Amino acid sequence: MRQIYDQPSEIVRCEIPDLEVVRDIGSALAKGDDELLWKAARRAQSQSAFYEQLRSQVGYTTYPGVAPRLHKNRMEFHCSLLMIPILLPAQESGLLGDTRTCDTVMPHIRSWLMEWFGNKVEITMYNCLFGYQDVCMWAPSTMRERLLQLAMHTKHAATNNNPCDFNLPAEAPILCFLVAAVHRPLAWPELPPLVPEDDIKLQARISGALHLCSQSMTGSQIKVLTPNFASEGIGEGIDVWLEAIAQLLGIKRWDVQQADLDAVVLQLEVGDDAREVAIIPLRAHQLGLDGIEQQLTKVARLGSGFLTRPQ
């Protein structure tokens, strides 16, 4: 709240909604209190503006630290959550979750990421793949906790004990992510300039490393996308995943239901003989309302019609 002095003896109070939203979101995230966020959401004049601000805050933080390669004085570091979307064939599901499965290749992947960033930032990362069935269950406080663990170099239990069951056919491709944090002193991290050859090289390296961890021995393709900051990375991953499901199995009719303030649920008939409806949550704090709308537009294009549920 700012004070505007109209006359020396009179104070007029003026509410600035956008600043109130920024303050409320920052305070709730700092406390790790999701209920405070939803109370702020109910008060917000614009839901779109609220979730855009939440999306822009939840994957970023600052902290004091020391950069030994520069000097020993403490300085402010800016830290951003980074997601690398990966599309696994169904038979590669064993790569998910278990830190022991991919542990040996993670130092190499971290080194390649540092190289991709031009060795201008520090990278910390989890030693496992997070399935979207886990990521879509993250509340804003969980997402911030993941970032803070990486920022403070304290990587605790990684996966969710209660992942979402999408009810997709067994042969459906799997969306997962490598999750990292990018650290930079005195300035926010930026993605490197677009160099397609560097992107393809990084993708091929990560795909090859994950193949080495595979237990299926099928030689099936593991598709790795270009790294991006959290919201954009999640959105790009979902985008490619839905296309892969449609191409492999077909998306027939579809529908969407709002689950709560932060989530809508896609309902999909997948495959020619679909007997049950697949459910895929989309989270506003991860995608923003515009991002959710983009995914619904894609599904409408991929699907063959609107799902009418029997009464």
C-alpha cells in the first residue's frame, strides 16, 4: 500500500492491486503456505494476472552465497528452476524415479549442461527423472521446495509417494523431466543464444546417456527436448507428449473439467477401443491460464470431437 499526500493535513490511501498480488504471492511462497496463495487468488481482481505472477515467481529465488571462482565476498545469487522435457517409450518406465538408475550418468549430464550454458553459470540437479505423473501433483510450495533444495545443495527424497494415475493405455509414451537449478551471481540466469547445432548435440548426449541406463535393451528412441525454465519447459513437454499420444494411439473425444482454483483435468478417449477415460491434470501455477488455454487448443485440434459423458 502506498500513501499519497493530497494536502499537508490529509492522507489519502491508494490500493495498487498488482503490487498487492506480487506481495501476497511472495509472502505465501516464502512461508511455503499454499492456502495463503489460494486466499490471495480469491481476492485477486484478475485470475489471469494472478496466475501469471505466480507462474513467474514460483520457479525463481535469490540467496546469499560465495562464488569461489570470482572472489570470496558474499553476494546475492539468482537461481532459476530448469526443466529438460524427455519423452520415454512405455518400455523405458524403469528409468523413472530411482536415483540409483541414472546416478552414474548425471555428473556427465551436468557437465554438458554447463557447457551448453557456456560455463557461465553453476548447475545443480537431481539424480533422477521426474515423471509428469509426479510433477503435475506438485503444489506451488512443493515446486518452490524443489528449487530451494537445489539452491542450497540439499537434495532430499525426490519423487512423490502419491503420483497421479493418468489411466492411459500401457503402451502410451511417458513424459518426464530432468530437474535442475541454474545459479548466477548478481543477475538472473538467461538461456544461451539459439544455436541449433549445440541444442542437437546436447539432446543427443543426454539421450545416449539415458540409453546406457536402460534395462529394456530394446534400442527404442528416447526423445530429449531443449532445456528451458520451469514453466516453459513443462509446457513444451506436455505439448510434445500430447502429439506423441495422438500419433501413436489416437485421441478421439475429449473434455475438460476444473478441479480446483489451480487445476483443470483433461479427459481423453485414447485409442480406437477406449473403454475408459484418461485424465491429465494441468496446473495453473506451472503453465499460467494462457498456457492451459494453449494446451486445450492443441487437444481440440488433435481430438476428433467433444466428449459427452453419459448421464
